[in-house]
Amino acid sequence: MRTPVRLAVVAAGLGAVFAAAVGVGAAVGPVRTPEAHPAAAAPAPEHAATGAGYVLDVLGEQPAAGTATVAFRVLGPDGAPVTEYRQDHGEDLHLVAVRADLSGYQHVHPDRAPDGTWRVPLTLTPGSWRLVADTTPAAAGEDDDTEGIALTADLQVAGTYDPQPLPEPAAVTEVDGYTVVLTGEPTAGAESELTFSVSRDGRPVTDLQPYLGAYGHLVALREGDLEYLHVHPVEDAHVAPAPGPHVAFAATAPSAGTHRLFLDFRHGDAVHTAAFTVQVTGTAADESAAHGHGG
């Protein structure tokens, strides 16, 4: 069964190629890539939004590096804060925070006050960060088939930005004593099955614990413009999902380019995040779009 996808497009001019994904967010403004100087000199974050006029409104001043509480609101088409949502995997809103060079990543679930203000502690390093709020306001989709929207905003963190290179593409990664192997290759414009196999100390892990109602969650972000893709595991209505060692996803990459995949899985009563660098292949047109040259 095809699984839901959330897509936030953050590069201009990528056009209709994104229509192949399920639950697609609309294009938003260009990314400001930080330079190698104190982030405090950068302009204040600009709001960006996808989906039926909703806006991610980040509150407060530029945070300092370290653990900081970030506050924001989701504003509806009428400009008022949204206070009612439809849950997805047990949460009203999923927030992804990622640094511009993809060296920092957090998938968290903020707390919401009655007035619609969300707050969440984030561990931040200096530089530019992208916030992606993956959510479904209760009013969204009442008159259409909207399953969810992905709203984005940039957050500047004070301090000297020290960009880190991406690790080379590899099918195996280690995290917290676990070995995770990726099988499958994402292809631009076509659905691909990606399977992650989890082992520890050379033995397959067959007792993964549910996390947000599933045995794994996968986020893909493209190098450069931080285009965002969020999918959930393949599900079969007639077969109960196995608790490992394999977790499979059906994903349609909207365009080519170098991506960073972040797999969240739960085991030993803790959530672990395995990260992979992959090269998404595609047509010449896809490659052009991936580098911002599409029409």
C-alpha cells in the first residue's frame, strides 16, 4: 500500500515534477545559505509556507548556540493562530530541525499552549537552520483531499558558522552500537523501495519497538536547498508489520541530487537515528532541476 508523503520544496523553479508525490507541499522561497562569518550578522529569518495559505511563524529573537527553547505558531489563511489539528502517527505536529550543511538533525514533538503557540527545546549549533513543521490543521482538507502540509522557516543561530562536508555515500552506517544497512536506490520521479536492516553485535534486531505507531520513520533532505521528503513504512492491510530486522519504505524522490536520509527507530526504550548519504539518480532534466537550473 502506498504510504503518505510530505514534501516541502525550498528551491525555486522546480515546477510540476513534484506532483508525483502523495500529499505534496507547494514551492516556497529560496534558501539563504550562511557564509563563514558570525551568524549574528545574518538577516532575521523570513517566514515561508506551503499549503493553502498556512504560515510557520517563528517567535522570539535569534537563539544562542546550545540548548534553546524555540517558540512558533502556525497561522491560518486568516492570519489567526491554528489551535486545532488532525493527528498523524499520534502527534498534532512533527518538527524537523536541520542545519544548512545537514550536520545537525532533530525530529521532535513540541508542546502547544491553548493560544496556539508551540514550544520545544532544541540543541543548536551556530549557523542557519531550517525548521519544517509537518502537520495537518483541522480546517485543512475539509474542502479537498489534503492529507498534510509541510511548513518551513529559517532560523539563524548566533555564533561562527563552521560548515561540515557530507559523509560519502554508503549503504552501511553505525549508530549507538547498532549497524544499519540500506538496500535499494532512490530514483527521481519513480517509486523506489528502500529497506533498512538493523542489527546489533552481529545479530539481527527482531524486537524493534513501535515509535509513533510505526517501526521506523524516514526523512530525506537534499543537499543545498534542503528539500524535504517524509515517508512512513510500507504497510500491508492483510499482514501485521514485523518488528525488525527489516523496515521498508516506498518513496518517490521528486528530483535528483545528493540527499541525506535520516531513519528513526526505537529499541531498548530509546529512539536512535541512523543517517545515510545517497545519490538520487534521474534524467538530465532532473539533474538540472536539482541544481536550480530548471525552468
